[in-house]
Amino acid sequence: MAVRMELSRVIVSEINDQQAIYLKEVDGVRKFPILVGEFEAGIINRRLLEEPPFRPLTHDLLRLAIESLGGEPLEVVVTEMKDHIYFAVLKVKQKDQILEIDCRPSDAVALSVHFNPPLPIFVAEEVLDEVS
Amino acid sequence: MQGCVHHGQMFSTKAFKVQIRLQHLLAVVCVFAISVNIASAQSTVWGLQRDDRFSVKTTIDRETVIQLADNAPVTSTSEDQLELEYKVWRATPVETVVQVRVVGFVRIGKSGDAFTDSMFDQRLKLLERIPIRIDVDTNGVVTNMEGYRESLEQFAGPDQNMLKLLLEACPQQSFQSWIGRPFWMTPTDNDDEDGKSWERIDQLSLGLMGGLRTVATCRIDSQENNSAKIAISGTARQIAPPPLDRNASPRSVSFTDVKVTAESFRGEGRMLLPEQTVDDDPNPVKLRPWFAGLTLNWSITGEATVKSGGRSQKVTFEHRQKQTSELQPNVQMGRLPFGARPPSLRTPQQPAR
């Protein structure tokens, strides 16, 4: 069972190398942070402040590639946490198939905000129970 | 910077970083203190003479939260350290001409060298080559400044759009106000009779969103030997941004309906009191006290409408800043042509020569 979440805050810190994003339950109050890299935080930040890049960056390329290959991105799901590392999948519909592509949550969330509207974000209940 | 300029999305990460960087450049409060009395030489009301030099190191702690429309808010934090060196070019009882240079910039907490990972930092370092000259009157007000445009040109490099943006976001008045801060905190001729409190008016830049006019009341809190503690309280009023001139500006976004509220503006400082005039001095000069250090805390909240590409969106923001300035112990006074000063007249910060 996965719980619908939303991106609720982005922390861009120049004081240290670790940045963070916060996911919050859409129909509840539970929330938790995920540490992300500087690049991913910058990409998400750019999107939230609606600054399109002059040329396509990595996540733009990924979105364009998925769309060009006939894929229809459906959602991102944070599926589990092992040794304090989160795992996620990107679900893409292609023809009659639903592909689940392994990815980092930071990339998944970054990719989600590259769509309008953003792709839905889900977190597995057991993950949420553990971290929120 | 180029990408966002071309696309006109100035209220973006980079654009806001430029604003914030400029803002913290502008918002650095520098204070210094030296009190030496040489009545026979041409000196300023602070006792400064030609070739005297001192530097002030300022640490700036910032946190900014921006939320565009219904998007998730973005919190940015940073801590920087900046050192400015001041060298007296000309000193008279009515005017002090000082040359100012950036001699150090460190981004605290980031791994790696401060100058290795950012074009901004590299450009800032280049500013060391561009001295700025300011004329300061006896009230500590900067009456003239040279090198403002040259500094921004150096910072912008060959990017003319960047230069135009800097000129817009970093008005000369704010730049002048920032660079003259060491003299700004000195009590003026018109201050409170008992010399226990005085008022200073200043301008803080908020980049493309205008600025703040601050009125700070400084009051002596306690006094001990040759130093005193200062308490600072104040108010701030918004200065609206100028309307966008589409012919002159490279940006295609503008901020309207800007509302900024100063939630708090306060601080504390340390001031060095002048030592007694030498008894046999034929022309004693009444020297003013100097500040040896200052900490300012301020926070603002606000909202604005950002217009870009025919679209209007609401943006809200919060900004908190703490900046601490300290006079560095490398003060050099009494250089040629006036010779060394008597040890009894040196302040504790002044090294023996």
C-alpha cells in the first residue's frame, strides 16, 4: 500500500554539501526528509521557481526521451529503505506495458517536477511508518 | 546567469542568488576602532592619517525562504566571510579619503576551496584588483565614491546583460552605504547632547525588489575602561523598486506590489573610547570614539507579484540575516610622513611598530 505524498519543502544549503527535500502526506500530517545531492536540489529548486534552462538539462533530457519513445510516465514511488538508503521506482506506461524503472528518490522527485502537472509521488506505507 | 537572462526568469535560483549575494555584499556592516591623537599632524576626527590602514572581517549568516505561487517553498542557507581592507589616502580634519579593497572571501562550511567551484567566487576574487575610493565627511557620511561601476564591470566580465542587471540590483547608494560602514557608526556632530545615544540612517538593498531604509538608534549600554558596549535598535521602511525600463534592462520580469515588512532590526556593538589628549599638545583635537565590533540581526518578510512572459504570479519570501564585523588586529597607523606614535596613545588593537 502506497501513500500519496507531495513535495513540501526544499532546503538548499551552502553551508554543507547535503541538501534535503521534504515529502508530506497529502491527506495527513506525516512528513520526512530525504537527503539529496546539490545538483538534484538545484534542479528541483529551478523548477519550483519556474526557471527553464536555456538548453535541456539531464532531467529534461530524460523527460524528452521518455516522451519521444512513446512512454507515458505515471508516477514515482519510494518503495523501500535499506541501510538508511531510500529506493524508488519510476512507473512508465509504454504501449500495454507498465515499466518500473529503478531510480534514486532524488531523481524521481526531480523528474516529477519536470511534468506539468507534476507526477504523483507515493511512498510505501512501511517506509512512511519507519521514517515519519 | 546567461540562461536565466535569456529566458527572462529573473526570479530564479541564480537570479535570487545574485540578489542575495549582492544583498549580503551590501548588507555587510563593517565597523572599526582606533583612537590616537596626533594634533600636530593632519588627521581626521578619528585620528586617522595618510597611509594608515586597517581591515574588517565580517561573517554573514543568512536564511531565505521563497515560495512561488503554490509550489513548495525553497529554503536557502549560507554563511560567508568577507574581509575588506581600508587604506587612508588623504586625511584632513574635514575629510577622509579611503581606498577600499576586498582582500578575502570564504564560504564557510563548504568542502573544497572557496574559489574553485563557482564563477561568482572567482569574479569576486577579481574585485581585489579594483580599489574603490570613498570620500568621508566628519559625520561619517560618504560624499563621493569612485570605482563603483568599475567594480561591477569587473564582476560581470564580458557579459553586458549581467552588468546591466548588477547596476539595477545594486544601486550606487546602497553600495556606497555598505562600503562606508566603518565610518557610519561614529556619532555625528548633531547627536544627543550627552553623547550616550545617536541615530544613523542607512539603506539596505533587496536587489530587484527595492530596498530598506533603516533608522538605527545606537545607545551606550555600559562602559568599562576605554571601551563601551552599544545597544542598537531600529526600524526599517521599504523602498519600492524602480519600474522596469524595458529599453535599458535585460530582464523581462518585473516585481510589482512589493510589500516588505521588517520583523526585527537590532544589534549590539563594542566601541573604543579615545584616550586622553597629551597634556602638552598645543592643539588638542577632540577625537571620536570608534567601534571595534558590531553584530546586527534583522529579518524581513514580504510578498510581491512577479510578472514574466505575460504571466503574473505571487511570490512570498522570508529572510533572516546575522552579520558580525570585527576590526582585525593588523591595524597600521602612524606611517610616513608622520612617524610612529607614542605607545601610550595606541589602542590595545594597535600593534607596536
